Amino acid sequence: MVRTVVAGLDGSPESRAAVDWAAREARMRSVPLKIVHVHEPTPPRLAQAPFLAEETRQDWGREVPPQVADAVRREQPGLEVTIEGVEGRAPVVLTEQAGQDGLLVLGSRGLGGISGFIAGSVGLGVIAHAEHPVVLVRAGESAVEEHLAGPSGGRSDTTPYRPVVVGVDPEDTPDAVLEFAFESAARRSAPLRAVQGYSLPAFYEWAGSVEGEAFGRMRRQQSELLERKLAPWRAAHPQVEVIQESEPGKGSVLLADASRNASLVVVGHRLRRHTLGLRIGAVAHAVLHHAVAPVAVVPHP
């Protein structure tokens, strides 16, 4: 259960968008918002350079975070907002600040258009180590972008939410990912779009065709697997409309395409150690680079 929403603030437009998104999420969940700005120690030799003046950093830490917090309080009346300034390495500090029961929200540099966004070193470092959900938000992300167009063609935060999209592997997706996705959809009164991608047997690659009785049977089998995977969650959340999409192809590509009409994309990330340290799975990594909606990465064993 999420008890606090934590947003990282570093002065960039991306982090400001992350704070705004985090404030809306905290208000939706009826939990406090904590804004964290991290001061990474400067190596002594570099600290002597005038463009890295310590006084400038201290001035920013004293002035900007309180201003941002005040703006959030005006935009979200009644929301409990606190500020925390911590010295240390950003990925470590942000992960620790979120704790075991926090939702961490970070900014991610946009590429523009439908090209998605870049998960920078801090975001990737946090996701690789975090044992709690992490959401990445692009610069310029606003409340109206999460909503469907109204009758006049325009969007506002009063029209219904766009669907929540979740990537599902019937044989591998854990309960934590589906729980987060269903609860996110229920909280937004939005449909849940469950997307499954699967590989075709080599025969179809050789033949260059995806038609015929055998292909139809395979499609039905994959759809049934997805249906069975979602059945318990449908029963637990009867108020959530579920849209199932089971298609041949890479899951990351299908999810990136689905993100164009999503309020949130949810993917899983298996926590496992690698010889070079903790790594992010291929699907989650690709979605983080190509999705155009905020992405929630939910860790699991």
C-alpha cells in the first residue's frame, strides 16, 4: 500500500512536471506528497570552478523547493506537502526517501513528438535498485493530457481519463504489476487496456503469412491464456472495464504504440542481480525509451 508519494526535484522542467504529476497522484490516493531535492557533493577540485559555486546551489535549495511546494499547495488545496533536502548520490537518496511503502516519481527528458523519452542515468539507476514502484514523467506533461477529448474536441481535467495500459505475459507477469494497474484504473475510473505480445513460430516467418486455421487456433489460445490470467483481477475489480489485446509482436512495441492514447503505462521489472550490477529488463527498458505517456515500473522478485 502506498503511504507517501515522493517526487524528485532538481530544477529541470522534467522534474517540475514530475512534481505536478506526483501531486495529482497523491491527491487521488489521499496520501501526503514529499518533494525531495538531492545535493550531490562536488569533488574538491571541481568545486573551485566558478560555474559550480556552492553558494549558488545552496541558494537554489533554500529558495526554489519552497516556491514549488507553495505552488503545489495552491493547485491542490488540502494536500499535505513537505520538502526534504538531502546530500548524497541521487539514485540512493531518492530510493531511500521512498522507502518500502512509497511511490517515487521522477522526470525524464523528452525526445518530442511521438518519439518517447530518455530515461536518464538517475532514473535508470533508481529503477534498477528500487523495491517500490517508480513513475517517470516527461517534461511538459500536464493534467489535461491524461484525459480524453470532450465533445468539442478539446481536453480538460474534467473529461474521463484515458485508459491505463498494462503489459501482460500470462506466464510471467506477477500479481504486483496487475494489482498496481487495476488499482490505478479503478482510481481514475478509466478502462484498463491489457496488452499481450507473443512470438510467432518460425514457420510463419518462413512462409511470410499469418493466415490459416493454425494461426487462428494459436490466436485463440493466446487470447484464452490472457483471459485466464486476468480473470481473478476482473472479479476483484468488477468496476474496471478491461480491454484485452493479444497480438503477435514484441510487447515493448505494442505498449509504446498503446501509450499514445494512455493516461499511464504499467510494466514490471524483475529484481535480479547481474555481473555488472542490477539491470532493467529489455521490455521495461524499451518502453521507458519509447512510451509517450507516464510509465510506472513495478518491481517484483
